Amino acid sequence: MKVGFISLGCSKNLIDTEATIGIFKEHKYQIVNKAEDAEILVINTCGFINQAKEEAINTILEMAEYKKNRCKYLIVMGCLVQRYYNDLIKSLPEVDLFIKLDEYDKLWDKIEDLIKRDTVVKSKTKVIKKIMDIPKMPMLTQPEFLNRTITTGNNYAYLKIGEGCSNKCTYCAIPYIRGPFVSRKKEDIIEEAKNLAKQGISEIIIIAQDTTKYGIDLYGENKLPELLEEISKIKEIKWIRFLYSYPEGITDKLIDTVATNPKIAKYFDIPIQHISDSILKKMNRRTSKKQIQELIKKIRNKIPNVTLRTSLIVGFPGETTENFEELFEFVKSTKFNKLGVFMYSKEDGTPAAKMENQIHGNTKKARYNKIMKLQNQISKENLRKKVGKEYEVLIENISFDGKYYIGRTLQDVPDIDGIVYVENTKQENLLNKYIKCKIIKETDYDLIAKIIN
């Protein structure tokens, strides 16, 4: 049978989708790219915030239309299913099988049961549990990681080092969905990295909800620096980056590893969420304004050319005008290279959803716009400083008119950060190659470069 996949949400979800594609291929199913060609459609959903939930529901309803023609089975898995299992069963009868995260260890058994016997066994009513009662989610097995089908192209792949989250921020539903943090064994991760390298992957992007928690549950301490060093020993791997490092977990050892290892991107993605101590406390964050400022100063002193990215939340319950202005001034003075802003989303079952002084939507939007306008100016200033400098650029695409190659530097995360347009003066095939370039111009978020002869 022919199977089509849609993966929504984060890169961690994408790895689960890639592993599931691998399982279907192992069982001799044919993978297709067009929904109209599929006899089975599988949707991996996100259920993190309202916008993601709406996208998931709309996608399910859109794909359900294909059951009027060729599609025989519609399967939905992922975070949305884990979070709203009973509600989805009642409201979406078009779906033939829902697979929760805590059922991933028997994922193929459930799919096989559906296809062979056309039956879906619905579970008993799920009891709402407190976060401390939620068990660790089963992680896909090592063979499934090794056999996954890479969907991110020829050059880079994501490498998941842990599942779940134990930070218990008051606004976040992820611990309720994916359970507490659990690390993968280091030897399993290294084996997967070597396997990716054998497939021609030259850039590894290490991910987890909080990469700085890696190893604490297995080895009693943060083992991220050692893991990065081990992966860097793989000859075929040229670039390494890690995403989502919470400020309290960034150690001197980690900073030194990034500073001294030439394969590791001089890049820290630090989701601080706010800078006001009173808001940080309400969020149940484990850092203060002073600690964040000192950490940023330390990183920039040790790695002068570092790229710093952060994410912020505006409109958190009880955020006063003074709290927001404090955040605004912090962004203005810190001048992050990359910055993302989220308007607070009231999520079912989280402590913040029950807090008083919820902020009006119009106020959230106004605060969001004000910071994004500021960051746009900061981004232009940061990019302007790169004009005249030389960078190695990984060429990944070419413009429709053929005038420009499209690539990234080591300081740019795919699909998140800006790109580099490289003038195609040589008229030769440079796709998937690392090319030395000189920046000649900046735009709002991207760069224009020429090849150095």
C-alpha cells in the first residue's frame, strides 16, 4: 500500500515522523509525496499552543477529504493526540486510528491491527494526572532511529538526544504531554551520528527540549560537552550545532567546548522568556535577571564572534507595563543576533492558565509588535556589520532565475535563521558544497555575497 506523511510542529516531532516512515518502509510499504496518491495518510501533530492545535485540526479535516477517494485509512499521532485523546475520538470520527506518545513502543502493532482487522480499540477514559504522576514516555528504539528516513535533504539531519522535559515552567504543556526528561544513551547517539555520516550527512543538529539536561538522569551530570566532542571526532561531520539550552544549564565547560572546537557552531539558542524577576518567578524559571545578564556577558567575552538567539513571551499573566518596558529595554541593550517572540497562550491544565490578571489580546499584540519592530532594527545593524567579511557558505538551493545560489553559514539554523544569496557568476554546479564567500550587502534578515576566487 502507498503511504503519505504530514509532520507538524517542531524538529523533535519530525524525527518521530522520519522514524515512522522508516518503519513503514521496513514493512515494504511505498512512501508517496502527494496526499491524493496515498491509501494511508499519517499526520504527526503538535499540541503545544493554540495556533499549533488549530493547524493540526485543520490539517486532519483537510486530509479526511481524501477518504472520499483513494485513501482508506487516516492515522493521527503525536502531541495533540497525547493531550486530547478522548476529545479527538469523539469529535473526529473520520480518523481511523489515534496513536498517543505513550503508545509509541507498540506503534506498529496498532497500525498492523488497524490495517489487518479494520478495528480500532478505544481506551478507557483517561484520568487527568498531575505532572509529577506522568510517566516517562517510551522513546523509539535505536533501530528505528537508525532506520529513519531523512526528510531534510542531503546535508543536515536532526539528532534527538532526549525526550520530554522536567523544567515545569508554569505556562508550558510539554511536560504534561511528553513527560519528564529522559536521556538517550551516549553510545546510541554516537552510533546514530556515525550512521548519518555514512549517508552523506555533513551537518548534525542536536535537539532536545533542554539540551543542557542531557545525561543528568543517566550519568548524574550534564554530559552535553562530552557528547559534542565525541560527535566532532566523526570525520565526515563538518558542522555541529545544538538547540535550546536553558540558561541555568550552560556551564563554563560547555562554553569552553563551543569556543575551542572548530566544528561546533559559535551559537547559543537560549530561551530566557522574560527578564523581569517577578515574571520569571511566576513562570517558575530557574534564573534571575542578574544571572542572565552575567551569562550573556561571559559567553560574549569568551566567544567574541558568538551568535546569540533567544525566545521571549509577552503578555504573561500579571505582566505590567513596567515589566514589559524592562523587557523592551533589555532587548534594546543586549542586541541579540536572533530573537523570536510569542504572545502568551493560555494552555489547559497549566498553572499559568489559572493565574489572575490575564492580559488582553490587544495588549499582547501591541507588545509583540513593539519588540519585533525593535528587533528588526537590531537585526539590520547586526547584518550590516557582516558586510565585507568572509564566511564559508553551504549551498543548498538555487533561485528560480539562476542568478543566485541560496545557502547558509555555520551561524544560521536551517528554516529558522536568515539565508545567504550568493551571486552565481561561475555558472557551475555548486549545490551541496561548502564555498568561501564575501558578504557584499545586507537585507532585513538575509545577506548577499559573492564567491571568493
